[in-house]
Amino acid sequence: MLAGPGVLGSYLGKVWMERFPSAKVVGQTNSDTSHDRLRKLNIAPRTKDAAGSERFPFVVFSAPPSGSADYVSEVKAALQLWDGVGTFLYTGSAGIYATEDGSEVNECSATAQLGKDDRTDRQILVEEAVLDAGGCVVRLAGLYHAQRGAHTFFLKMAKVGRWAGYTVNLIHYEDAAELAAAVRFYRGRVFLGADGVPLTFQEMMDATIASGAYEGSVEFTGNESSNKGKLLNASTTRGALQWTPRYSSYQAFMAAGAKDWYTESGLF
């Protein structure tokens, strides 16, 4: 069961069916807007209000906080779809960590305190609910694919009021989905998803422009500050799940021509 089968969840459904051909993957949405796309991926769509009493051994909640007026309640409702046999997985964000001084964090590092901002508060409360119920959390670095991510957002802006030296951590959507599919039969555990090659905003955009796949340019106008980002160390997750990213780094993806399944499928 995929609750919120958007850009990440849709590919996860594809991965799951490739690994388990006899499986039926259900995609639960708030509306039927994306149902044609889900059917093309052989994901059985249904709206939330059409859910019955069926429970599922594997449930993944992959909708962002921006998609719900009451995010915590949405996730708690999704927890009720889990039969407790396999795994419930919430795909969260590495932005939940307290560190912003450029130092290293891992799966066990401290998260921000409630009160930082509304988005982070919701994620903190969701993680608490999921872990208390025996589910798992994967905190993902900045997600991207060829046509979606910070790089395309910055290109649209042209002038960005951020410091060029700010450190970011990234992971391709396909790799994030592969990682999520590997979290099976775990209970109450936090995982961390990143490609392991942090880079600055400037390095990210330099690689983007050098690929030749994009037009435009970006100028960062922000000043250096004590808010330097963080370095994600996901080695424990990699070891536990025997997971290695297909796209070893953002620079490598761009140097190879910025081509991926999302570009080829034409569905996003």
C-alpha cells in the first residue's frame, strides 16, 4: 500500500512489482487526479474515502507535509492500514536534524526541538507517532531527478538569495525508492538516505550547467552565515540494508547527461 504515491511513491511501486511480480500494489490518494498515471504503472488507485477495512503488511507513507492540512492525522490514519506483519515506513526528511553548523550527522543524531518551524514540527510529531507504533522512518536528503529538484527551482529564479557555500546532501528519487523498498521486516528503526557526496549550492549548479542539459544561469546573492548545512553519514543504513545508490553523486548524474527513468517515462 502506497499512501501518497507521487513522484517518489510511484517509482517505489514500480520497484516493488519488479521485485515481487505477484504483488498487488495499491496507491491511495486524496483525489483521482493521478489515477491514470498510476494505472499506467500497474498500481491500483483508490481515493482515501474509498478505503475499506483491508489491511496491508507493507505500507509506505510518502506524501509531503505540504499536501495536507492535518499531516499528523493523515499519517496516523495510514498507520491504521498496516496489519503489523511486515513494515510501515514513513519517508521523512533529513531537514529534521538540529545540526546546521556544517558538522556530520547520522541516524542517531539529535533532531530539532519542537518550535523550530511548522514544517519541522509536523515531521517531529509524525516520526514520534510512527516509531511509537512500531513503524520505521527513513530521513531522506534533498530529492531530485532530471526535471525536479533544487536545481530546476534555482534555474527558474536565476538570482537566489542564499549563500553559494551552503552545504547540501542529495539523493536521486530512484535511489530513494530503492532504499525504501529495502526496508522490510524492520520495526521502530530510523534510516538515513543520501548519496554520500555532500556539495555546496555553487557546486550543484556548476554541475547542472556543465551537463549541457539545461539553459540559464544562477547567481547566489546571499552572504556567508553560521548556518552552513550538515554532512549526512548514512553508512549504518547502507550496511544494514546492503544498499548502494545507482547514482553515486549529483555530479556524476549530471556528467552522464542528466537522464533517468522520469525523463524516459514521460509520466512526470
